[in-house]
Amino acid sequence: MNAHKLIDGKAAAARVLLQVREDVARLHGQAIQPALAVILVGNDPASQVYVRNKILRAEEVGIRSVEHRLPSDTSTEQLLILIGQLNADPAIHGILLQLPLPAQMDELRALEAIAPDKDVDGFHSQNVGGLSQGRAVLTPCTPSGCLYLLEHTCGDLRGKHAVVIGRSNIVGKPMAALLLKADCSVTVLHSRSHDAQALCRQADIVIAAVGRARLIDASWLKPGAVVIDVGINRIDDDGRSRLVGDVDFDSALPHVAAITPVPGGVGPMTIAFLMKNTVAAAQAQHHALRSQSEAVCHSIY
Ligand SMILES: NC(=O)C1=CN([C@@H]2O[C@H](COP(=O)(O)OP(=O)(O)OC[C@H]3O[C@@H](n4cnc5c(N)ncnc54)[C@H](OP(=O)(O)O)[C@@H]3O)[C@@H](O)[C@H]2O)C=CC1
Ligand SMILES: Nc1nc(=O)c2c([nH]1)NC[C@@H]1CN(c3ccc(C(=O)N[C@@H](CCC(=O)O)C(=O)O)cc3)C=[N+]21
């Protein structure tokens, strides 16, 4: 009955991937084979599932993928060596370092070691800074996917009040930067916020990226709000394990104008935008290479 309120992330991701497939075919025509390297350290079961999904999706659109699995006792130095090799390999266009890393590793140092033009997650400080300045740089996949869903649900975002719950470097902060770039008024809430619920109730748009199962129910939402649920939480439901978001979907649904489900909402969009970023990286690297060789030709003749 409320089906019209569902924001279908699977269908939107399929549309994005169709475009990516066309772009890949065009690159194949220029003898360019876009390629993504995925690094997985340790054997966290959830990370293994995500990595497998990313590799399957890459194959479907014609992107070559190379998986590098490292044991959980790998040192940061050993990881930096692999990243250095991938940075130097002209046949690799994108590098994804699956997070979280085992506790002994220096995550920030590893992310900073990835060449910014191969940083398809958009986590390198150069890309983070570029996004904050509003420049066209490689941008984190989950927030890009959320923005796409919002633009296709709300149309014009200008002047809308968006509340982002969560301030991680992966989701909350880049999400806030993208919404600001789209001319929203942005409030970012976190675990130290006073009366987060009352602030959230003022929002036209809510982005929940907290990591707490079903924290946000109808009492957090203004009637008619648009809700994007980034949360992926595995819970035990009468002895069966299942995925739920950060939003209490059943409580929120009668209240909202539109909402993403979990699964089938933001998750598929994250993977679609990873593919889009990989193709953009491949295009940019070949463009840069061509400009370089043209410059060399100019200096010779
Ligand atoms: N669908 C997808 O593609 C993706 C889904 N995810 C999912 O999104 C969720 C968030 O991920 P991520 O950003 O990495 O998580 P983090 O744990 O890094 O960040 C969670 C944020 O939520 C804040 N927070 C915690 N409790 C509360 C509270 N009660 N009220 C308000 N804010 C609170 C924290 O505040 P503080 O900073 O003060 O600690 C923090 O900023 C997870 O469920 C994750 O699995 C993540 C990436 C991609
Ligand atoms: N460097 C890095 N980049 C990331 O983008 C990154 C990461 N590390 N670490 C973990 C988080 C999480 N994340 C998800 C991606 C897809 C789904 C997804 O496709 N979810 C499906 C369900 C999948 C299932 O059934 O388990 C859905 O929501 O429909 C979920 C979560 C990316 N992350």
C-alpha cells in the first residue's frame, strides 16, 4: 500500500551500472581496460561478502578486478609496499582498501598512501579537501549514491534542511559536504549532540549513518520527510539473522514522503558508484597520459 514511498536503490543502481557498462565499452574500443584492485586484510566475514559483491559487479560491467588478500597479522609497512606497487602499475586504475583494517594497522597512513587519482573511495586527504572546496574529484561512493537517490526523489534540493546523523569520514562528513554543495542547509548530528531527536525532527531530508539498529523511529521525523537509511546492521530476529537499517522502517513508513529500504536501498548504490569512480579514474589517467605524451611531442618537434 505504501509501495510508492519506497526508494528503489536496486533499480537506481541498475540504471547507473547500465551507463557505466556503456562507458566501459567505449574505453574497450580505445584499447583501454579499466581495472580495479581490491585489498582485503584479514578474514572478517562481512568484509568478505562486500568484496565478493564488488568483484561480481565489476565483472558484469566489463571492469577487470584483481583481489589482494593479506593475512590479519600484516604490518602497515607490508600493506604500504603492496599499495606502492599498485600505484606504479599503469594497468590498475582504481585501488579500494576494504575497511575496517585490523586494529594494529594505521588506517590513515594506508589511505594516504593510495595515489589520489586511483583513490576510488575518495578517502585521500587531497580528494577530501577537493570535495570540501566543491571541486570535481573522486568522491566517496556511499554519499554519492545517497545524493543520486535524493536528486531523483526530491528534484531540487536547494534550500532544503538536511540532517545527517553520523560524522564518520566514510559517510557522514562527505555526505554533509555533498549536500552543502547541492545548496542544502546542513546539520550534522553525532553521539555528543544534545537532543538529536528534536533537531532531526526539523529535517526535510534525513540521512541516517549511525550503525545502531532501528534507532530512528517516527518520533524523530517531521511528517513528509525524505529518509535515506545508510545503516547496515545484522540482528537476530527470532533465531534468524537479518539486516536492518538505522531507521525503524515500519514505524517511519506511514510518516515519511519516501524512504530507502535495507537491504535494497543505499547498499547497491555504493557498489554502482564504485564502478562509476573506477571508470572515471581510468578515463582521467589515460587523458593525463595523452596530454603528457603530446607535451613531449611538442618539445621534440
Ligand atoms: N550502505 C552502505 O553502502 C554503507 C553502510 N554503512 C553502514 O552505515 C552505518 C554507519 O557507518 P559508519 O559511518 O562507517 O559508522 P561509524 O561507526 O564510523 O560512525 C557512526 C557515527 O554515528 C554517531 N552516533 C553513534 N551513536 C549515535 C547516537 N545515538 N546519536 C547520534 N549519533 C550517533 C557516531 O558519533 P561519534 O562520532 O560521536 O562517535 C559516529 O559519528 C553502519 O551501520 C555501517 O554498516 C557504512 C558504509 C557504507
Ligand atoms: N574502503 C571501503 N569502502 C566502502 O565503501 C566500504 C568499506 N570500505 N567497508 C564497509 C562498508 C560497507 N559497505 C557496503 C557496501 C555495499 C553494501 C550492500 O550492497 N548491501 C546490500 C545487502 C548485502 C547483504 O545482503 O549483505 C543492500 O543493502 O542491499 C553494504 C555495505 C561499503 N563499505
